[in-house]
Amino acid sequence: MSEPNNMVTRRPNLIIAISGVLASAILALAVWVLAQMHDDALRRAQDSVFNVSLLVERDVSRNLEIYDLSIRTVIDGLKQSRVMQLDPALRQMVLFDGSASAKDMGSILVIDETGYIAIDSQSLPPRHVYLGDRDYFKVHRDSPSVGLYVSRPFMPRTTGADMSIGLSRRITRPDGSFGGVVVGTMRLKYFRSLFDGMNLGAGGSMALMLSDGTMLMRRPYDPKTIGINLMGTANYSRFVQQPSGDFFGTAAIDGVERWYAFRHIDMYPLILDVALSTRDIYVGWRRRAWIIGSLIGALNLTMIALAVLFAQQIRRRLIAEEELRTLASTDGLTGVDNRRTFEQSAENEWRRVHRNGGSLSMLLIDVDSFKGFN
């Protein structure tokens, strides 16, 4: 038997120690693998969220741009005297293109400087409705440099149904004075339909808000959240710090911990955030971790149990060997070392003398009446 194996078989506790080290190494490897799987689960979720947010941003941006072009077309047409002199029905066809009647688009209205509808894409003659108290009217009246303005949610007075937002631009007369507003309304159910088509898991959320924190649409949908202002909340404070980013946070609305990815929609005062619940992100990982952890735990416990049983067998063997060694080297009656022990001791001493030099002496004692001792 080789020396290392002999050392192991002579030290039962060493067997248990080695099995403990192996079990620890297997456990450490399993923990490292699970940590990598944990990171992979987060990266996959992040990639999914980034793709969803990019898709939604492009869809919203494209539709807003098309609608804004329609508003610009109306403003350009109002500047043409020949257009304004056309028959009202023909003027409607010239000023309002097909996008004005697209799904989820409301009305495009020309509002005069007094706040009343002057031209209405949905009605001829125009409906007699006062809109001078709307935020989109006041903003353009008070400032000539606003450009495209996205309003807060409101219930249209012209139809009385479907919460909407308004995209508006100022009408400026040749002398620079305020000439009214052109506003196009967009139903919020467009955003709701768009959000509902995205797979975000059971606890995921998505929100579109104005830059000032006013909520336009949120998934999961709750009509009570439309129009609330998130300014001052922890998540909103992060949204306004940079054009885009991501972070772990807790929603102020429902208190769910999520991983957020947000971005400001180009050219528009809008912020889009897409979030996955941390529970949903790691649900698959938790299931695999439980399976792997159970298998590794059972393997380690089995290995240590077998090592303990093996060590007990070694101890019993060592005790038996020691008993046999004692029986072989002593007289069974008196307990005195026998001739075999004497010869082994003499041989050891003889080898030591040859190895180290010196002399060897031997003393022989004759005990009278030794039979009495027996």
C-alpha cells in the first residue's frame, strides 16, 4: 500500500475532512453556476425590455410625427388666402388629410383667438364649443415660442367620450400677434392598445408620461392613475436626470419592486418607462436553482454520510489490528513481551548500530523458579 493511502487508512478523521472539502468545492461550483444563471436571467430580461421600449417609442414617435405634419398642413393652408376663400366643404378637403380620421385620432380643430372653434375637421359647420380654458390654448396664447405642445389628459367637449390628449401649434398672424391654435386630439386608448400588445409578465408595467410627471397611460391600466402627477417620487426623479437609463426601483403607485428602463421620446415632451417585476425576472431561475440546489445538497449529504460510515469502519479495523498486534507481540498468560518482540527489537537495534556506528550490548538475566511466575 502506498504511503498516501496508508496515511488515509490510518487517519479516519482525514477521510471525513477530505469529503468535507470536496463537498465544499462542489457547493462553491454550484453557487458560481447559479450566480451566472442569475446574471443571465437579468440580461435576458434587460434585452427584452430594451426591445419593447424601442418598439413602443418608435410607434409613438411615428404616429405623433404624422399627426404633427397634419397640424402643420392646416397651419400652412390657413396662411393661403385662396384656400380660405374656397367653399367650406372644399376647404375641409384641402386642409384635413386622411390622418385626421385615422383610428384613435379625434378631431383637428382650428380655434380662433377668442377660444371658439372656427374650423372643425369632423363637422361642417363647426361645432360651437368654447376651448379657451384648455391648457393647450393658454400656453400658445401666452408664449409664441412653444412649438408643438402636448396637453394633459382631458375629456373632449366636442364628443364627451374617450379621454384624450391634444397636440397643438400656435397660429401666428403676419404681424406676430396671436391668431389662435390648431389642435389635434388623440384618444388615450391608442396607447392602451399599444401597451396591451406587449408581453411584460404578470407583474410588469409600462407608463407614458409628460415631462412634468403627468401620467398619460399606464399598464396595468387603472383609470384613476390617468392624469396624476408623479413629480417628487423617487422613480420620476431618476427619469429626469438623463435622456435614458435603467435602475431597480419600487413603484409609487403599487409598491412593486421592478427593474426599469426608461427613455425620453425624441422631439416630444414625453417619457416612456418599461419595467419588469423582479419576481418575474427570476421566476425561472428560482425553479432551476431549487432543482440544482436540491441535487447538490443530496449529493453532498450522501458523500459525507458515506465518508462517516467508511471512517467508522476504518476505526473498527484499526482497533482490531491493534488487538491482533498486541496478541502477536506479548505472552497471553503474563502479558510480557514474547520472543517475536525480542527478535524484532534486537533487529531494530542492530540496524541502528550499523547505521549510526557504535556498539551493541546485551544483558541476559536468568530468573530462577520462573515457573512460579507462570
